[in-house]
Amino acid sequence: MAYTSTTRLGIQKAVPGTSQVFETAVFNSNYDLIDDEFIAFDTRLDALETEDIDLDARLDAIEALDTTQNSRLTAIETLNTTQDGRLTSVESLNTTQNSRLTALEATDVTLDGRLDTLEGQNLNTRLTTAEGEIDVLQAYDVALDGRLDTLEALNISTRLTTAESNITSNDGDIATLDSRLDTYDTYNLNTRVTTLEGVDTAYDTRLDALEAEDVVLDGRLDTLEGYNLNTRVTALETTIDGGTP
């Protein structure tokens, strides 16, 4: 004797081919399970009916909204027709702009090559060097400006005017002196100076000898000064008579 159970409700039923006898308790249990299932279905049906009422109201609202949205869609379709025309214009413009962009891209390739050339010229380093040189020149310019200020403060123009006046005055003196020099030229000064130069050469030789001797004497004096004679004499005086000279 044996039972088997259904998958969903677990209702017990006799296995075919067995001698399972009818049991009231099992029969009643099966009916209770079936009854409980129907009660659950009834509860769910009540809930579905309530839900159906709610859904019906929502559908009514949706249908009303659908009418509104249909009007809006009609307006949108009208707008879409207008926008389609505008898009056609934009597409035409886009074709023109695409051609211009193609030309610009070709120009960009050319410019890129030119930029590569410029970058290869190491402009940054050259500019840095130029900037350094400009800084030096500016500093030099400041120095020159200061020197020019100093020169301007010297009132050179006035002083030159004075000098030119003096030169004009001196021109007369020079003419006089030139005449006097002509007179001196007759005194045969060159020969006399040559004679004196010979004497001077002899004096120069003697002076060289004296200078050499002076060097020797200077060395000897240094040696004597190194003996610290003054201190030693003072010490002897102190030893002899208590320091009285």
C-alpha cells in the first residue's frame, strides 16, 4: 500500500496497481487542500476584480491622454514637415561646408608642414639667446644713456664754442710761436740735444748702477731691521742703568 503526492497541492493519491485502501483522513485532507486553494484563488480573483476597476479607470485616463497626445503628435508631424525642410537646407549647407572643410584640411596639412619646418629651426632656443642678447643690449643701453646724460651735463656744446674761440685766438699765438721756432731752428738745437742725449746715456748707466747698489743696501737694511736693534738696545739700557738713555 502506498500514496503519491501531486506536485502543486501535495494531494495524496493511491499509486496505481497497489492495494491502497480508501482512507477518510487522507480524503478529507485532500479536500481541505483543494478548498484552501480555491479560497486562495477567490481572494486573488477579488483582488484582480478590484485591480480591473482601477485599470479601467486608468485606461479611461490613458484614452483621454491618448486623444491629447494624438493632437500633439499631429502638431509634431506638422512641425516635423517644417523641420524636414529646414534639415534639407542644412544638409545642402553641410555639403557646402564639407567642401570648405576639405579645403581647410588641405590647408591645414600645408600649414602643419610649415610648422614642422619652423619647429625644426629651434626657434625657442634662438629666441632665448636673442632675449639674453637683448637683455645685455638693454643693460648696455641703460649704461650708455647714463653716460650720455653725463656728457650732456658737461655742456660740451658751450665748451666747444669756447674752445673754438680759444683755438682762433691761439692760431695767432701759434703763428707767433712758429716764427720763434724758426728762430730756434737756427740755433742747431738738434745737434746740442744729441750731445746731451749722449751725456744722458752715461748718466742712465750710472743711475742703473746706483739703483743696483740701492737694492743691495735695501737688503742689508732689511737684515739690520730684522735684528730688532732698538728693542735690544732698550733692554741693554734697562739692564745697565735702569732704562735711562
